[in-house]
Amino acid sequence: MTARLNVNIDHVATVRQARRAPEPSVVAAAMLCEQAGADGITVHLRGDRRHIQDDDVRALRQSVTTYLNLEMAATEEMLGIALEIRPDAVTLVPESPDEITTEGGLNVTANIAIVRATVSRLRQAGILASLFIDPDPKQIEAAHEINAQQIELCTAPYADATLGARGFHGEGALRAGQELRRLREAAALGMQYGILIAAGHGLTYRNVGAVAAMPDVMEFNIGHNIIAHAVFVGLERAVGEMREAIGLAS
């Protein structure tokens, strides 16, 4: 089975919201990503609405022809929006109002009641329920216990270890190797439970290959690095080059 690439277009909306202008259009960005071979589109509707807005998700549901993955916190407000709009998948993520970006995975064990209830309601609506979690056996076991269909393993510690000129040498290489081992073992455990495995957060053209080499990882959610590269080379080329880095066929 071939892995899939979902492109996160949050930061197209970040540029738009800097001026509260109509451009750049997230719908146009999604269309370009799909034309370039993206297997899906991911957006995070945050409680503070710092980038993606409710109407963006509605418009994307009407226009995305591949696969729409909505990242959101496990709150009644967000659940109501998801049940109204009905994306193909919902990925439950932790959220803090003072964070710059998502900081680590969702603590399922500490919030098991609300996460279980949210997963149940999503599944009843025919929406795939995914959890963004750290590669921790206890979190994976909790995800299995509450019947999540997919887990997205947080790759931030691995990605952080690969940053900078020494990212693949010395201490950086040691840390990266340790984090890859955690990811590999977590993916294998999830597969044993019959859970679909995705990965994302901080992945770049330079470091994604090692994660893509793991046969259990079947989905990637990547945004910032693609959008940053697109500033210089255009969105279609940026998506195509990420597909190549992952090893996906043209």
C-alpha cells in the first residue's frame, strides 16, 4: 500500500490573515496542491482562529476532491463544526492559546473521557477519527482502548534533532536515531492493534526520507516546510518535490 501526502495549508491563511485580505485563497492553494499530486488537504481550525476560519473549512469541503483532514481540539464547539461540515477525517490535537504551534502530542490517558466521547461521535457520523500523539506505548494503548481508527505520530523531537548543519552528525545524529527508533516501535505497536499510522510535525525535504522508509507509516501531514519552499519555487513544484522526498510515484 502506497503512503499518502496530505498538505497542510494553514500558513496560506496565516499570510492572508496578516492583512485580513481576501488573498491568498486557501481554496486556490488546495486546488494547486491537488493538481501537483497531493493526496489530501489538512487544515487546523484553532480556537483562536489565528489562521484557518470556519468558512475556509466549509469552502474546502465543497472544493477538495481528494481528502479533507480537519485538525481540531476535542471540544464541543469544534465537534459541532466537524459534525456540520463532515470532513473525511478529524485529527484531535492538543491546543494552548499561547503556543506558536502545536507542542507535542495529545495526552489521551489524561483526557480519556472527553477523547473517547469525541471519537465515538465522529465515528458514528462516518468521519475517520485520528489522534495526534507522541510515540509513547501508553498513549497508543489508550488510543486503541477508545477505538481511534488512526494515530498520527508526532515527529517533532526527531525533526528538531535534524535541524542545523550538524543535524545528521554527532549528537544530532544520535538523537535522531533514538527518535527514529521510538517512531518505528510506536508504528509497529499501532499496527498490531489494527490502527492506521500517520506521521507529521516539523518534517522537511531533508529529514522526511528516514520516516518514509518505515513501512507502517501510511500518511504524512506536512505543511510549514512546503509552504515556506513554495515562496521561492511555487506551490506545485514544492508539493512535487515533497512527494519525491517521500518516495511517492509521480
